[in-house]
Amino acid sequence: MLLRVFVVLLVLGIGGVAVWQIRSMLAKNATTATVQASAMGNYHSGTLVVARNETLYEAENATSIDFVAEEGSRVNRAGVICKVYSSGYNQTEISKLQTYREEIQNYHVNQVFSTFVDAALDSENAEIDALTLQVRTLVQGRGVGSLSNLERQLTSALTVRKNYLKQKYPDDQTLSELYKVENDQLKKIESWTTTYTAPEDCLVSFYTDGYENTVNSTTYASLTPSDVRNVIRGVPPEQSTVSRGNDPIFRTIQEDEWYALFLCQDGEWNPVVGEVYQMQLDGFDNFVVEGEVVSFTRIGSDLLLRMRVTEQSVEPVLNIRTCGATVGDFVYGFYVPINALYTLDNMIGVVVLEGGIQTFVSVTVISYPDQDTAFVRPTLEGSPLAADKTVMLF
């Protein structure tokens, strides 16, 4: 019985080697071809205008901005986005504040604490000196960290020291006057400073293009083909983007839903409201967006589709207003010669050759455009089959 089992295994082993030898011979004698990526189906080319769910924020007489949040980042509700300084704010006022603080420090050293040691105060001073050094190092470009965070820590440390001094040395009239002058200067500077925080969880961008108030999630449904064409041409909107005397500072964007206004010239296409079409945006390889048709308008040769996008974040088109696009009901795949198709373990596929390594990739044959070509798609995502790859011919 054991001898029979051994013989069977030996025969199977020889058969396996033979199959491998035959495949190796085929591979050795095979030529190759280059894969071509394409799409099949009914699709239409035109230009896309992006309408986002965004809010533009403005400031009057802004002279400088401290950007706390990073461009394109997600900010939680109440998170600080930026600080805006108005025209009254300038370096002179900051220098005055620094001068007042130096006077206070000198008075501490020369008058109040010249005759005895205050360990608690020494600890506070050491912390302030360390934070000041970190700020100086960061400003000089020799450090890593958040300047705004260090500013908050330094302000907090200064406040703690001030409160300690007020409690322990309340009777010093000169020191009290110096503190009053410092506090008045702080209030003066704060009156010219506006801190903006996020009203809700959102994306934030500091780039604006002038269409935020006219092309958005509220207005998109009322825009005509003529309106959209003006945006494509870069014609400024009739309605001013910002109020007179104001400057655009930043915008907050909701990422879960955005809208696409697709303008094309196709007199035979009859889109269906509620239908979901695929959109391929020019310049975005392998980026396919599904959009539901909300409404459409046909005027003359112009056809405008208004589509809602809910399954794809707005992040990739956060700073894009217009781009070329292809919209329709189509599938992406690859053109390969028919003799590139190879059957392995009852699966149809192609053998991708890369760096001397042969990899079998199972595919689904979608169609045969002609007698020499097959249009295929990989059955598994992430396969090595891609545009301009080399496949073997058998």
C-alpha cells in the first residue's frame, strides 16, 4: 500500500515538473506587448466647474496674518485658524510693550529683590527665560516647533509671575504703576488683533479665487450655462466677492459633499435626473468620481449638468475651480493582444513581465474590440497590470 502511494506521488511530481517545463518553454519563446489603458462605454467630454460647501471670511484693513492652521488641514470646532492684525497694529507698539516689560524686570532686580532671595520667583524667571530662548531660536530659523504655541506658553508664564508678584508685594506703588502701563499696552494691542476659530469641524484654506460667494453649494442649482461659461473664462462675478474695504482671509469647507457643474456640447445626449454618472477629471490619473444628476439645462448647443458628489471627499479639488472632464457610464480597463491571454488553473489572465519577473494576473475579458485585441480588467485590485506595462505573448 505504501509503495502504491509513493508511485502515485512520483507520477504527480513528474507531471508537475513537466507542466512547469512546458510553461517555461512557452515563456522562453514568447514575445511581448505593451499594455494600453483606456475606457469603454458612453461618455462625453467637456469642462467641469467645482462648487463647494464653503464659507469665505473677510477682514477690514488687515495688515498682517499669523497662520496657525496649515493650508488644507482639518480643524476641529473652536480650533484656532489664524490671527489677523489690523492697520493700528505695528512693530512700534510691540516694541513699547517690550520696553515696559524690561522696565518691570529691571525694577525687580534693582529695587524689590536686591536684598533677599525669592526661590519661587527665581523658578518663574527661569521658565520665562527658557521660553524666551526657544522663541528667539525659532524666529532665527534654528529650531523646530510652533511659534504660536510658544507664544501662549510665554504669555501664561508671564501672567503667573505677575499674579505672584501682586500677591506677595502689593504695597509697591511704582511696581503697580508699571504693571498698569503694561496692561494698558496689552489691551491696546489686543484691540487690533482678531483671533479666528473654526465654527465647526472643517477643512481650511487660505487660497481664494473670487467665486466663493457666487459658486457654492447654495447657488449652484441656479447657475445657467452662460454663468458657468463665464467662470470657465475667468470673468469676474457681477456680485462683489468681498465687502467694500475688506480683504478675503480664509475659507472653511465641508468635505463630505460637493457639486460639479459639467458643461458640454452634445445635442444627442439625454441625461436622466437621479442617474449616477462617472466623472474622470483631467490630470487626475485613476481618480474617478461618481456624481448624481440633480438637474440639467440645455440652451442651444450647451448642455449643463448639475451633479452632487457624496462618496468622494472634496479634498482633491479643494483648490480647483475648473478643469477638463469626461462624464458618462463607462468602465476603465486595458487593451492587450488576444494572444496575451493565458489560462492557468482554469483562470484567464495575462503574464506581466517586469524586472525579469513573470507574474500571472487573472482578468475579466469585457469585450473583443477586434479579432486581434481584448479589453480586460484585473479581477483583483492592486494587481501589477497597469498602463505601459509589458505582457507576454503566447
